[in-house]
Amino acid sequence: MVSGLPWQAGIVLGVTGYAAVRYGLGWCMSTFGGPVGQTLGTTLADGTYAPIAWLLLGACWLAALISFLDNRRRRHLLGMQTGLGALGALDWRTFEMLMRDTFRQQGYSVRETSMGGNDGGVDLILHKDGRITLVRCRQWRTRLVDVKLVCEMYGLMFHHHANAVKIIAIGHYTDDAQRFVNGKPIELICGNELLAMVHGSRR
């Protein structure tokens, strides 16, 4: 979607799309389309399809506006997270959205799963450099993340043919959970490491 691109790209796409439909398409048909193409090109050149060009321009610029506002909201949300207490005060949806935006700032392509439906415990799916990483977000303030959840994510990694797993928690992990990840492509993120990750995405 255009709204997922930087807002500047939406502006450029809108202008390019308008010019292509309003002027370029008719010229191509007239030049390369033979007798039939010349007839169609004349029809296009007389402005018959101008409303479509304006509609395309408006749609792209609307998407650019959405992207611009989303970028401002993301920066505001990231700027508010000054400590673990602030993270813990977020509701789980906002916490997951913050993680989504943090990973996007790190250059990942992010697909959400839990907000749009049940994907078996996977909250985010990251794509970068041909690798797939599954993310689970746990906003528990007092409970420790146990080895059962870590094992579940390890199994889902194979089910989704992913390359790695990241589990994010405001709290901490049990000793069993930390021992289980040794030698496995599973990253347990929590505490100050989580805060540093969020702060680093502001840059």
C-alpha cells in the first residue's frame, strides 16, 4: 500500500500516475498502437480519462497524508518512552504497535498478525535481507516468561519456515527459558536491552 511508503513517495507517485494516465497513455497509444491505437489515443488526449487521472492523484496524496500523520504519531509515541515504567503503563495493543514501529525503524518489513486475527501466538513477522523472524510480545509487568512459551515459539519457527525468533518482554525470563535458547536462533529481549532498542529507533 502507498500509505506504508514514506509520504514523499506518495506525492511523487501521485504526480507520476496523473501524468501517465492524463498524457502518457494517449501518447503511447497514438505512437505505437497503429490505427486502432491512434483512435484510442485521440480519445485519451481529449480529456475523457482526466477524472481517472485526478482520482489517482488524489488517492496517492491521501495515502501520503496518512503516511505523514502516522510518521508523526510514531515519533511522538517513541519519544514518550523514557523508562521501563512508561512501557509498562502502555496497554498491550499500544505496546505491540510500538514494537512494530521500532522494528520498521530498524529497516524491517513488518506484518502484524495478532491485531487482525489469530496466528498461533505470533504477533509480528519481520522480513529483512531474505530472512524471516517471528516476534512475540509479552507485556507482563510481574510474571516471568517461562520456557513453555519459548518452546512454543521455537516450534512455530519451524512451522512458518522462519529463520529466527525474538521474544520481547518488559519483565524477565525464567532460568529454564534462558538455558533453552542456548545455541538456538532465539533472542530474548527485556529490561534495559528493550529500552535501548526503543531509544535507538528514534535516531
